[in-house]
Amino acid sequence: MPNASTESSHSPAALQRCIEALGPWFHNLHLPGGVQTAPQHFLGGDFPRFKWLQIAPFVPSDLRGWRVLDVGCNAGFYSFELARRGASVLGIDVDAHYLAQADWACRQFGLEERVQFRRMEVYEIARSSETFDLVWFMGVFYHLRYPLLALDLLAARTRRLMMFQTLTMPGDSVYANTADCAIDERTPLLESGWPKMAFIEHSLAGDPTNWWAANHEGVEAMLRSSGLRVEARPGHEIYLCVPDAEAARTRARYRSQLAAITGHGHGDA
Ligand SMILES: C[S@@+](CC[C@H](N)C(=O)[O-])C[C@H]1O[C@@H](n2cnc3c(N)ncnc32)[C@H](O)[C@@H]1O
């Protein structure tokens, strides 16, 4: 039996102690050797691996030369998967607790050369000029007080792909014509397929940081008006988007607002 003085820092017992010291975990990472960080996940199953298995076929298998931004990276599950495909990844998160997990796990995987983590508010992206081939924006939008601001900022930084996921309302219906609505005939707004987003004043699922739940068409409409086109839906509430010149014309309608927020005169975030 190994004792404290002879036990390797990579032994299962030593890893388990680090995992406990760094917990609680939201991402279940499978560390080298098979030890897992959150095998009894409250969302059930192996989270977020079961989501990744749905999404993975939609992401290029060779990401060499790609620069990736993982927004709200948490313990880095997606950052690590994308780095394994060859990408150079910047993972950002506001929470120092999760970033400590991500930094530690990165060393366990030996991915320090390809993945960097930074404590950052998503909106701070407006202060740098970097653009990214792939923006990974999963599980964060609905936690934001200013979700469209973040989406507009990130859409403007997306060179090739955005993987977007948000909490939604039930249903998939789409209202046929949302081009306009008369001021005294606003009942179409009540239709289930009209793009909409419910504001959560207090709490959803016991979590007061869940501020918004859009419906499916609301998600697609917001993505379009941020200058993106939905290419595929790899899974429930998940949208794979590409920048779209036609959709990006909408940006002219709010350019001055964005410019006022970012301080960039041209308003393109
Ligand atoms: C529900 S978790 C999603 C984690 C991961 N993206 C995923 O899909 O599994 C939300 C993450 O976003 C981070 N987050 C929340 N608000 C943020 C903000 N304003 N800027 C950056 N990260 C944020 C949280 O700390 C947390 O790690």
C-alpha cells in the first residue's frame, strides 16, 4: 500500500484528494488513468460528455490553425476537447473557482501549450481586438443580464463558426411572418411561434442567475439579427452558426448603440 511519502502525485488517491479540494465540480472530466471529477452529476449521466457526443460530429475533426474562444469555459471540458483536435484555445470565465479547476486539469492533460484560461467577464471581449475562428458560447447566454450585448460582441468576433446553446422554453413552432405588426393589432406577439424571451425575475430551477428563457424562434431570430446564420442544430437547444453577410446588415440598425457601449467609433464591437 502506498503511504503519503511514497505515493505518486498522479496516483488515483492523490488525484481524488485534489478533486475534492478543488470541488464542487460542474464538469465531469475523465482524467488520465480514469479518475473522474464529477461522476455523480446532478444533470444525470456523464455531463457534458453526452452533449459533446452529439455536437462532436458537427465540429471539424482537424482544428489545427484554428483559434477558439470558449466563453464560460468552467472546468474546461470543451476547451480540452477542441485543443485535442489541434486548436489553440482561450477559455474565459468569471468564476475563479472553476478556473482553478481548469488550470489544474489542463496540467493533468498536458495541454498547457494549447489552452490558456483567463478570468474575464464576457463583455470584456469588447476591450480586445482579437477575432476567433470558432466561438464556443454554450451555457452562458441565459445567465447574462445583457445577453444580446454579449451575443452581438461575440458574433462580431466570429470568423468561421459559433456553437451556441441556451436555456429555452418548450416548443419548436415558428410564426410564419414576423416582418411587421400593426400598432393596434399586436396579438401575433402572443402566438407561441413569435420570437420571444421570458424574463426570470426571481429564479428558475432554484438558480437566480438564470435570467432568460427564449423560445426556439427567439433564439434563431436573435442569432440572425446578430449577423449569424444557423447551419445546424446538433442537439436540443444547440445551434451551430456561421457569419452571414446578409444577416449582418441588421447590425447597421444598432451600430451606434454598440459604439456607445464599446467606445469603438465604428460600432462593430
Ligand atoms: C452553466 S455553466 C456552462 C459551462 C460550459 N460552457 C458548458 O456549457 O458546460 C456557465 C458558466 O459560465 C460562467 N459565466 C457566467 N456568467 C459569465 C460572464 N458574465 N462572463 C464569463 N463567464 C460567465 C460561469 O461561471 C460558468 O462557469
